[in-house]
Amino acid sequence: MNIKFFLPSIGLCINGHLNSLSYVTSVTALSPEEIAYSAKRVEYAQAAWEKKITNPIGRVPKIAVCISGGGLRAMIGGLGFLQAFSQDGLLDLTSYLCGLSGSTWAISGWLQSHKALSDYITFLKPGLNAGLLGNVDVDSIIKELFKKFENGQSISLDDIWGSLIAQKVLDYPAMHDLTQIRIDTYCPMPADSSLPLPIYNCVTPLDSMTDTCYRWVEWTPFDVRCPFLKTAIPVSYLGSTFNKGSVTLATEPLSLSLCQGIWGSVISADIQDVIGALISNASGYEQIILDMIQQSLQTDVVLNDLTSVRALPAQLPNWNYKIVDAVLPEKESLTFVDCGMLCNLPLPPALDPLRKIDIIIVVDLTMETDTASQLECMQAYALANGLPFPHINTKILNNVCSVHPGDPGSGTPTIIYFPLVSNQNYQNGWDPLTAGFTNTFNIQYTPQQVDQMSGLMYAACAQNSDTIWSVIKSYMSIPSLTVN
């Protein structure tokens, strides 16, 4: 067995049966790395709380911020919210940042940049002004495709889409190889736990014949977990080939750009026009790879219910392959697509009882007039999967901010909800739902539009910080509250 990249040994899989010593681990417990980091993060949050509050009493509750998808709109709006959130000291109290689709670009891009949020938003403006298809570094895309081709890995449209995104949201000099920014090393989590732990999300479609085919997959800096499969693997091994729980062929860890393409792949169909331009600049093996992709766009059928919106989605080896008594041990590969296919709010990781989240701040940048739809979708998901979820008061969901109390005794978190609505206290009530540039499929933002979209959510957070602080303080008086 040739292992190119090796983490500290997790162990072996005995006779094909999954056990606690396998490379493939159970989702019944969080990874040791996440447990350790989370514990230190709680200590960091407690220290930040004690510096912020005069005569602090009790333990600070565990907080998660969950930002929806929605393309560049979600990325920009999410960053504006986080900027205000950070400036008020609230980000220091937050244990987790959960994102899907466009908000994953915001979180991962900001963390990779090591910039202050305000500086990162400024950094984004020139690239977004050109648009995702403007000023494209074709060589970078070709290099990534050729690298996968050499490694014998399957090539998807998300490889190209992810590279287009990464070229605009990652802070890398032109001479740097974008493919070297890897998912396992792009932002080492600090030893003092001074950053909240990011969780990125996608889904895997497992049964195209039912309306419940999409199964949630979450990516932490340490592992990739799928509750439906009941298993997880170290994030460095996603893309490697597994057999009976052991790695039989280890490939280089995935690039961050490919991951960004997978997480936010709902609009990947938009980049089919760029294939022709890439082919015209390619030769030799490069042209062969692109010709293969172009042919696949016309002939491949990958899950009938996906072909109307996507051709050639990302496929990676199934880590449950041939594990006795595992879920789907017969499938050699898994398809990964945008969570928007199921629901546009990344709440499942924050609802997991293992993480013991007390307060979930939901930033819903979904562009729908019915602000309740995504929360109702997630409420149904939680009910179907046995996850705690508070009662949602639909009468107040159109407010810029609304609070939906949980029950600490039962482990049900409180949800503080920020929808995408007009704010009478921001630019005379500018309505993002009627502004053409906020459309999910818009892939170009002027600097003024960036300021307007980020400013809307900055104002929503800043104007309601007292509400957030009030909810946090209300948890301090709960004697039974424990934070682990």
C-alpha cells in the first residue's frame, strides 16, 4: 500500500468490520481534534466574555452562526454581517461558523486571507467587479485539471467552477500555484482557539427515485462526516480510495478551490460557456482533458434528477466501500452537490446534540418573499432526523431580527433569525428582493453593489446587537447550563 500523505495512524479495520480503530470512524462521537479545539474555544469565549462584561456571572453559552447559501449575494451579505458581529465582540464568543454554497466562499476565503473582515471585503472588490468569468487565469485552471488527470482522479465541472471562484476570493499572488492551497492546510486552526471552527456543508444524492435522496455531509477542518452513512474520515483523505475501511490509494488532499466548487455548485451550469474559451487556449493533454469535459456535458447522465441543472458533478471515492454492515458498502463513489438541492440553511451541524449549541444565529440570505420557507424546510429536516428544533413564530419572521426561544433543559437551542428583508433604517428601506444585481445567478458585483449588499446585513446586525447580547445574558442565569 503506497501512502503519499499520512496522518498519525488511526488504526486498522478488522476483517472488513468498522471499529474504533479504523481510518473510517463513527459519527456517534466528534473527532478528538474537534473536541479538543472546541473545549479551548469555550475557554477563549469565556475570557472574551469576562473582558467585555462588567462583573460577569456564569458561563457564556455556546454559540453558532449559520449563514445560508445564495451565490455572491450570500457571500457578500454574510461578510457584512460578520463584520458588524466581529466589531461588537460577538465573534469572539462564537464557537462555530457554518456555511453552505456562497457563504462557504465567504468563510473559507476570509480565513485563508488572514485579513480583518473589513479589509477582506475591500480585497474582494476588484475581482468581483471583473466578475467570475472576467480576467480568468486559464493556466491555473488547466494546471488543476491536469494534476487530477495525472493522479487518475475523476474530473468534474466543479473543478473549473471552483477555480473561477477561488481566483476571485482567495488571496494568492499571481505567481503562486492556486492548486497548492489545500483543504487541510489553507488555514491552520490556531493553538489558542482564537478563531471559531468553520463547518462547510454539501449533500450527496443517494437515491434519485425519491424526494428524500439528498443526505447531509459536513466538512470540519479535521474530518468529513455524513450522519446518513454513520461514518467520517479525516479531511486529508477525502478523494483517496478506500477498501474495508483502509486507504488503498492515497491521493494529494483536495485543493480548497475544488472544495469551494463542490460546496457552491448550484450555479455551476453557468460556466459551460467558458469551456470553449479554455479549449482555444489549450493543447496536448490539456486539450484532451477539456474535450472530455465538453463531451461529458453533452452525453453524461449522472442521476436523472440532477441532469436538468447540472452535468458532471463532483464524484469522490466512497469511504464505506466494502465495509461489512456499513451503509452503502457497494457504492465505489459518492456524488457531492450543493446543499441548496435540499435546504438553504446550514443548521444540521449546529443542531447536532454532540456539539451542545445553545444559541444559533441564522443569517438567511435566501432570495424568497416567503421568509419562512427555509426555516420550515429545516424544521422538517430536524423532525425527520431526530434533531432538536425550537418553535418558530412565523408571524415575526419578516422582521429584520426575530428571536425564537429554545429549551435549555431539553437541549433545544434558541434561534436568532436575520432574513433577507428591507430595513427602513438602511438606505431608505432599500429592498434587496427587487434589486436586479442580487439575483443568485449574478456573478459580477460592482464595488458600490458590494457596499450596498454587505452594508444591509452589517446594519441588520449592528442595529440588533442589543437583542443578541440580551439573549446571551439570559442564558447566564440558567443554573443547569453547562458548556463542554
